[in-house]
Amino acid sequence: MKRTQLKQNQSTLLERIHIDGWLLLGLLVLMVVGLYTLYSASGQDMGQMERQFTRLGIAMGVMFVMAQVPPMAYRRLSTYAYIAGLLMLIAVLLFGDVGKGAQRWLDLKFVRFQPSELMKLAVPMMVAWYISKFTLPPKLMQIGIGFALVIVPTILIAKQPDLGTSLLIASSGIFAIFLAGMSWKLIGFVAALAGGFTPIMWFFLMQDYQKQRVTTFLNPESDPLGSGYHIIQSQIAIGSGGLEGKGWLQGTQSQLEFLPERHTDFIFAVFSEEFGLVGVLALLAIYLFIIIRGLIIANRAQDAYSKLLAGSITLTFFVYVFVNMGMVSGLLPVVGVPLPLVSFGGTSMVTLMAGFGILMAIGTQKRFLSR
Amino acid sequence: MARKRQAIRDHSAEANLFARRAVVSLLIVIAMLGIVVSNLYVLQVEKHDAYQTRSNGNRIKVLPIAPNRGLIYDRNGILLAENRPVFSLEIIPEEVDDLEATLDSLTSLMDITPEERENFQKTYRGQRRFKPITLRTQLSEQEVALFSAQQHHYDGVSVEARLSRYYPYGETLTHVLGYVAKINKKDLQKLVEAGQEANYAATYDIGKLGVEKYHEEELHGQVGYQQVEVNSQGRIIRTLSIDPPVPGKDIVLNIDLALQLAAKKSLNGQRGTVVVSSPQTGGVLAMYSSPSYDPNLFVHGISSKNYSALLNSPDRPLINRATQGQYPPASTIKPLLGLVGLEDGVITPKTTINDTGRYRLPNVKHVWRDWKKWGHGKVNVVRAVMQSCDTFYYDLAYKLGIDRISESMSEFGFGEYTGVDLYEESDANMPSRGWKRARFNQPWYIGDTIPVGIGQSYWTATPIQLNQAINTLINHGERYVPQIIMGFMGDQGEVIEEPLKTWRPIAVKEKKNWDLMLDAMHKVNHDEEGTGRRSFSDAPYQSGGKSGTAQLFSVAQNESYKEEEVSEHLRDNAMYVAFAPFEQPEVSVAVVVENAGGGSSNAAPVARQVIDFFFRERDFMDPDYVPPEQQGQEVGQ
């Protein structure tokens, strides 16, 4: 235990089990807030509460296990995870199960599995692995290959169709490249390229229902009882919450069931209605705290792979928050992105917590690396 | 750090680069959260009021509450039109798991007809979501009980109760009360024009006919409102506040149910009508038009088969013969014309003519015949009334001239609306020169005037006009508007009477002329030679009357009328007007029995029966009283 002696003041039980105390604190607070909100949003449904509680427990377990794995092992696993994920995505497109109108699931006899969830971690791992093989900042060639590594799974997932996940995966890879030090000139160029790509996406890649979502987003009042209903009711919920909110369990939009999907993707509207702008600022503070902690861990990491991966995981977490709040409040079109650790739902929560497990591994096991 | 790599990588430069990028990322994160917050600020602070309003608009609904319709009582406080709860089976299709299975199951439970099912499906297709649709109306109590016991098996199906009109005496009062039925497009348009659609927001039915229509405003009342909190499916969670409706006023009629039943019975199913009123007030005590029909059929929507049967019946049950039937008044107006002759000085009580059964004008070929082929001999005006001498009145008409007849008879209300409180009223026709010019573009000929003297020619009158005119004679020129409604029921059950309505009275020149004509009417009923003697001479009261036999068929000049040769619908109408007691009359009656033949033998017994009943009821309140002398005897033979 030489390290313990070197950094005696930080040597705690949590450190010994590779758990980052600050990050854990932030996540726990968020989960508690999430459970309270879900209790209200589900209409005091104890069955849902139990299921969510179980999921959170499982997710915490996954996080704990992931935190024990040395970052070096993740680095070695990167390519295998990526290739396996890619093959499974193709398999999904060919033989996948259809659930809720989208082909996302792969039936492995003993377990049904969403390969896109694996890719949420595999893509930033792969990009970080590839970029960190070379000196930073990356060269144009490396950036090009990096983007290719991102775009292929993004398109495969967008084809399922799952716009929300493909957006999250694309951004996780792009964040790794950005953090690696891609030049600002090139960033400008790529941004322009992406702008040019938009119409292609509209005409060739997006499904009708996705296009509908965008049109609705641009003018929800055009079909207030149809496709615009979600966003209008959501905005009414948020707006009527006001500064201080209507109070826990007092939101009429949610309690009287005017708000659709109130316990899943639109749970932020329930929170805003009941806790108001003040509550929202507090919630944002928790998220910001977790993000800052994540960036600190990334910055303290001692090798490029860990830095890029930790940074990417943290910023992707932010994308969840931003896209969800943006779509619920009418800033962005409705894509299926949950409010992390608050929305009801299992798969993405486990993936998220697995990501935080990796983050904790990076944050607490760096000295093993330096040996 | 691995020393191998440190040789080829500037580790601290990379770390610095990453640190800068991390800080830039954090700034971008904060900026983007700033965008989120500013957007939320706009929603939650700047536009808060607007969204608050919309949120309340979502959850708070103001629901109208229908006022209870006013009840209708007869003059003795018997309920004639009541509100009964009716139960209907309603389904919210969106709340039913398997609609077809549920319908099948309900069908086996209470015999839902294929027609009801079809109607349900039709409504379902064109209906807004989450609105209840009626599968069956007017559930029997048994069906309600049956369903209630099974209700837990039927999510989304419920039995709803509301009040609906019921007329316990059915066809007896249809032409008086009328009926209510579902508000249709036309009614709605009228309500919109009257600015009343909000008041009817929760109301199902509206008065379509009779008192129900005429007094719709008072009967309906004022709508109430409740503020309720609803969920997204429109289901009421709780009531926030209530502004109760003001129920409609209860109406008390002048109609006497027992007398009405007696009037109905006296007609014995013949086509015709009986109008009974109080000469002292003009109040309508009974008004029966035969044939009638069951108004309850219309309340829940009459089937088209039933409706077309009513509409196409040759007996025309839909018409209120008392107020819409236009009959030549025939000899019933003889006392009135006689009065005009006396008042104008055209004749005196002593003026006589010699009736040979034929009347001719100088230089006119046409012969007007008396109903008595050989004539009545020497007659003055009283005898002319008593024996209903036509010739005297041909001569009187000739002497008065059409202008004077038309003018004076208009004063008695002929050709004018009586003002009875029903919209179903005809003004019939009092002919005049101007009328004939306008109607036929022909001048008035002297030959037209002669039959007017016996209430024929173009002259038509409704029974209620006749009754009103006789009342005017009884009252020496005072003219009352016939009123079906007596007043409104007060809070303590007292009747707040409506003020009596009158028309401008007829100026009396000589009161003794009026008395003479009334006396002549008394002779009609009680003199040995009176035409009504067979019906009234044995009455336990003194009365006045006048018969009339209205020709509907013109007999050629040299032929005589043979009843059996004329088709039934062209046979004479039997008519009778009467009042009693002779001194200070309390009741007056006008009777028409269509195509029954002579008035004195066919309409007078009806009048007698009704007046008898009036006095019997006054004394004994016994609706099944039949005068012994008429037992087993056909009425109207």
C-alpha cells in the first residue's frame, strides 16, 4: 500500500473500492430527486416505483463492477467491443425484433439485447483508442478515420430507426475527437459540411415519422390535438409551473393526465410544473455538478485514452440532459432521449451508470497505470 | 508513465491541450444550459400567466346544468305534464376493451335490437372521442336493475338518468298541452336568433306545440352552471363550484281535466271538437279535438312509420279542430246577426216575414231554400232564431248588406284571431268585398250576401271563435280573450293568476236587443218549438243554445239533399253552441261534429252532456256521470 502513504489524506474506504465520492454523491442526489418526481409522475404507482428502484440498484451494481476494471483493460477491449457492436447492429437490421415500430432488439435466446446501448460506450472507446494511438492533436487523416468510426454505427442506428440514440452516439464520438484537439478551422469546416448534410438527411435518411416530429417542432400549434399535442401540453405544464411550481403532487397537467409520456421522456415537464423555475435551477445545478466532476476526472487522468474517454462520457451525459430538456420545453424536436437517471426506464439507465463506472475507474485507478 | 512513449509524445502539451478543450467544453455546456434556462424563464416567468390560463382551461370545465321544466296542472291541481326520470344505456367506446363483445353481451342481457346497434355504430363513427353514446333509451326499471347488478363486468358502459316529459293523460290533452321533443336544427336556429342558445346548453327538449310551445319561456327556466375539474379524458374529478339553475315556472291551466275527459267522452270517437269556456273570464275549461293522438310518442322521437300514419290519416288527428278547424258557422250565428239587425234598426222585434220555404231576390233567378221545405210561415226574429228559419235571415242579410255584416261580425271576432294562448290558431274567414276582390279578383255580388245570412257562403269560423262570439253576446259586448292558462304556481302552492285579457268591447245601443237574442237562445233549448228542445227541455237547469247544420255540399237548384247519396266527408257538419245557467251563465260550449248531419240532433246532445257534466262535477266531482235519459242511447245519431 505505497500509494496510500503517498496520498494519505485521500485514502478512504471509497477510494479503496474505486468509487469517486463526489460523483457518487451527485448521482445519489439525482436519483432521489428522480424517484420523488417519478412518484408524482406515475400517479403514485408503487409498482412503478419498485421497478425503478430495482433498476437503479442494478445500475448501481453495474457501475460498481465497471469501476473495478482497470482503464487499461477498457483500452484493450475497445476494438473488440466496437467490432462486436457493429456486427450486432448489422444483425439487428437483418434479423432484429421489432418493438414499438423500430428494429432495435437482438434476441440472443437467453436475453434480449439492444446493441445500440453497447455502442454508446463502444464508440467513444474506439475513437479514444484510435486517436490516442497518435500524438495529439490528431492529424487530418486520423480525424477522418475517427469520423468514419462514428458515422457508420450512427447511420446503422438511425436506420433502425432510433434518432435519439444515434444522436447520442454521434456526439460521444465527436466529443472524443474534439477533446483530442481537432483544430478550430477544421471544426468550422466540419460544421459547414454537417449543415450541407442536413438536406440529404431529410430526403434520404429520415423516416416520415421523424420528419413529422421536426415539422411539429417548428409549429406545434398546427395540429394541437394530433402531433403537436405532446409539446403543447408539455409547454403548458412547464409554463404553468411558474417560478415556484405548483408543489409536489399538485401539478394538474400531470396528475390529471393531460401530459403524455409523463413518467418517461416528458418527466422534466412534470418536474418543472411541480417545482417551478427554482426547482429546475436546482436540478440543473446537480447535473452541472456531475458534469464538472466528470470533466475534473477526465482532466486528471494521466493518459490520453482515459482523458478522451472520460471527457466523452461526461459530455454525452450532458447531451442527454440538454436534448431532453430542449425537446420537452420546445427548443428541439422530439427525439426519444430520456432525462438521465430521472425518467422511468431501464436500458439506458444501466448504460449510463456503466459509463459512470468507467469514469470512476479512470478517476480512482490512475496510479495503477503509472506503475 | 511509460518512458518509451514519453520520448515520442509531449505529454504536458497534450495535457494542456486537453485541459483547454475541457474548459471550452465546460463553457459550451454552461452556455447551452443558459439557453435552456432562458427558454424556461420565458415559459415559466414571462408567459406564465398565459400558460396558467391554458392549464386551467385544460382542467376546469364549465358545464351547464339543465333547469327542471315547469310542471303543468289543471285548475284543480291535477298534474297534466310531469318530469320523469328516464334511463338510457350509454357507452364510451374508448373505455371499452372489446366493443363488439360488449355489445353482444349487452344484447343478450337486454335484447338490444339490431336497429339500436346500427344507430349506435352510426353515431360512433361520426363522434368525438371519449363522448358517451346512447345505445338504448327508455330502459325499463327491470333493465336498469339487471344492468346495475352486472355493471362491474362492463367498463365504459353506464346507465344515465335524466328527466324527461311525460303526459299521464296521453291523447286527452294533446291539442291543449302539445308536447316537447328533442331540440332540432330549426329550433336551435331560432334559439340562436333569440340569443337563448346558452340558456338551452344543457336542455334536451323544447316545446313543439300547444301550451308547451306557447309558454316555453316560462316553463323552461334558467340554465345553471357547475365548474368541474376534469382529467384529460374529460372525466369529472370533482366539482369546484355550482351556480344552480332556476327551474321553470309551474303552470296552472283553466282546463278542468274531468270536464276535458267528459268532452272527449261526449264526442264518442266521432270527428269533431268541443270547446268549453267560462263566459265570466274567457278561461278555456275544456278543449278536445277528435281524433287525437298520444303526445308521449313524440317526446322520445316518434318513429317515421307512426308519424306518417298520423300525417296521412284522412281523419287528420294532427289538427286542433277547436282552434284550427275552419267550419262554416251556419245557423249558430243567427242570434248575432239578429242582434246586429236590431241594433242597426234594420229590423225590430216585431218585424216579420212570411216564410214559404223559398227566398228570391227581385230580378234574380236563383232560389234560396229554407231547410224546412214548406217554410216556417210567419216569423219574427225570435222565432227565426228559435226555429232556425233561414228565409228570415236571407232577408236580413239582404237588408244589412255585406259591408255591415262583415264589419259587425269582425267586431264579434270572426275573421280575427281570438288571441287564445296557442300558436296553433287560424283566423278563418269573414268574407267582405275587399276579401273577394283580393282572393278571386271578382266583385261582390248580391247573391253572395244572401247565404252569409245563414253563416254559409265564404264564411268560415273556428269553434273557439264561435265560443268567444257567444260569450260576447252573453256579456253584452264585453269581450274576453280565451285563455288556457290560469296562472303560475307560487312558492306556497298558491296560484298567481294571470290578469284577464280583453278585446275592445262592442258598443251596446239597446241592452234589450241583447237580452232578446239571449232569450231567443233560451227558447231554442226550452221552448216547445225550439230546435234544441229534445236535448235540453228536460235539463235540470235553464240554458241557451243554437244549432247549426253546415252544408259542405251544394245541392243543385232543383234537387234536394239526400244524406245517403252523399259521401261521408261531404255530409253536413253538426254544430251547436250553448250556455248555462241562463241567468248568469257559468259555462258556454261550442260543439262541432263533422259530417254527422243536423246540428240539433247530433251536436246538441254532445253539448248537453258536457254542460250536464259541468254541473254534476261542480256538485259531485264525478267524472263518469251519465244522465239517465241518455243511457244506452247513441250519441250523435
